[in-house]
Amino acid sequence: MKRRKFVARLKQSLMHVRRAQTTVLVTAGLVAILGISALAVDVGELWTTRHLMQTAADAGALAGVDAITIGQTTLDQITVAADAATAQNGFTSNSGTTVNPSTVTVSVVNPPTTGPYANNTNAVQVTVAQVQPTFFMRVLGWTSVPVSAQATALTTSGGSCVYALNSSASGTIDFSGNGSLSSTCGVYDDSNSSSALVVGGTSTLSAPLVGVVGGTSINGGGSTPPTSGIAAFGDPLAWVPEPTGYSCSSFPGDNINSSVTLSPGTYCGGIKISGSNTNVTFDPGTYVIDGGGLTISSGGTVSGSGVTFYLTGVNKAASNPQDYGGVNINGGTVNLSAPCNSSGGGIEGMLFFQDRSITSGVGSVINGNTASTFTGAIYFPTTSLQYAGTSGADQYTYLVSDTLTITGTTSIGNNYSCLENGNIIKDAALVF
């Protein structure tokens, strides 16, 4: 009997011990689980913040490079652009955020001093940093953790060469009649109109990519499928500096109806070339046409290599010799090419260059015959352009205008090999 009582008491004691051990183990397990969960919450919060920082750093680096592509090359200018982009993404330099009063540090470096793009003046490196508070990690002694993100962006050659800049017009790019465009580079339309791009009749549009901010009306013979709803964009050649130092006191104009060679300089009142057998050669350099514009209606030939025509004048539709006049080419065989570099006095890559201050000037018409070629930037950022022409053999053409109408068979090349500094239209790309 005593033996049985002893065994019973022993079993009861062992059961209490097991219960106590189980309680301790469960309690320890719960503490461990809570600790791991708390750590996971803090780490997850830090990773989320770093992801947001990376987005801001990426945007800042791209904005800094965008500033370079439009000619803002000082570190102060680049920093202003980068800071604005990081602030737009929630991280303002020398300020706290909506959830963290700690000071945000935004570092902008051009050129980078380390890494694969060190000393590259076309690269911008942006670092966003901020000390982040912890919550559950405090019990382990970590009350705050520094978090940072870095991005590097670089200018790259643009993939497009046809741009219509008007932001609201219908038919900002319009194909008239049987107009056709075959381009080896992309086409961009900035209009938010529901019919920003119009391809009608038997017209065709062929390009590697077609991007439109607004909508399209395509009923022509065929077209590369456009992408609608792209982000609005700016003038891709806004960075190119305009000529300065010219002056006109009278505007006699140059009316040419005989064979002649012209020299660079300022032409007051315009250049008008006519005559059935007129042969005109433009020597290399920059031709400032102050008022009157450039008109070619000759049945002969007009040629010029390494030339830039800068069109300016009084800011009103042409009615007087001093008023702005665009380019009007309707006749003859015209072969004109822009400078490959600036050594000859021209502007690299720029063939026709409209004064950007013109807001009410007449549009331009360039309608070359089948033997005519136009190599370089045809740049009318605030006025209309009607165009039918081709690039020179293995050459390039940029069409950048307020609105663009394709009126005939047009082909666009993208061989920029002659340009000393490569494609003059630049994009920004993240590289690191």
C-alpha cells in the first residue's frame, strides 16, 4: 500500500515538473517569436524607407542629367534640378519628412569622383540619406539607424529625331494627302489633343517607335502602331545656344537670280533665290538672316556644306523686311548640310535654327525635289513646319517644330557619325 502511495505521489510530482517546464518553454518561445516579429517590423520599415529613398535618388540623378542636356552645366544648376526632383519624391534636402523630423541630406556630385563613371562630366551621382528611428529594436540598444540610397545617371544618345512640341493642337503631326514618312529613329508628339497625330488618305508612317501624349486618328495606308498617353516632354534642343553679336540698321534684302557663292555673315531683310538656271553655293559657317527669311524658288541648284541658317527678326508675321520670315523652299535641287563641328564657324548639327523668342512668326515650308537633301537639325520650336525631304546618303535629319505637316515622300536617317560630339539630342539614363 505504501509503495502504491509513493508511486502515485511521484507521478503527481513529475506531472507538475512537466507542466512547469512546458510553461517556461512556451513563455520563452512566445518571447522569441515576439522579438523576431518586432525585429521584422523594424527591418521592414527600414527597407520600405530605403526603397522610397532609392526612387528619390533615381529621380534626382535623372533630373540632374536632364539639366545637362539643356545646357545647365554648372554644379549649382544641376543641384537645383536634382534637389527639386528628390523633394517631389518626398525627400527635401536639409529638411525632415512627413514621418521623420531627422534632417535629409541630398548630395549631388558632377562629375562623380568614384565608380565606373568617375570624372565623366556627363554623369550625375545623387545620394539621399536620413537617420531613421527604430521602435522595437530599442530594447537591443539600437535607437536609430542611418539609411541611404545612391543613383548615377548619364547622358545617352536620344532614340528619337522627330518632335512636335505644341501641347494642345489637333493634328500637331499631320500627314497631308499622300504624305509618307520613313524614319530610322522615333517620332514624338507632345499634344494632349484626342487627335494629336493624324494619318489620313493614303499616307504612311514608319518608325521604330511613335509616342503621343494625347490620342491619334489613323486612317491612312499604314502606320507603326503608336503608343498613346506618354509623358509630356520638352524641347530636346533647348540647350543649344543661339548666335549673338549680329546687328542690322537697314534691311535691303538679297535678291539673287544669278550664279554666285555666298559667305557667312548677317543678311538684313532676307535672302531670296530665284531664276531658272541659278546656281548658288553657301560657304561653310553661320548665316544670320535678320528679317525676311530664306526663300528658294530657283530652277537651278543651291548647295552648302557645313552651314547653319539662323532665322530671326521682329516678332510678328512677315509684312515688312525687318519682320521674322521662316524658310520657304519650293523649287530647284537643294542640298544643304549642317556642320559636323564648330571649327568652321557654324553650329554643330544645326541646319535651320529659328530664334526661340519668335511667337507670332510665319511658318516654314521645305519642299525639296527628289534630288534634294537636308542634313542636320531643322528647328522651328515655336512655328509650324511643312516638310517633304530626305537626309543625305548615310546622314541624319532632326525635325523639331511647333507643329509638323508631312506633305510628300520623306525619309529620315540617323547616322550621326560625322558629328564630333555625337547625337545632339540627348536622353538621360540610369547607369548605376
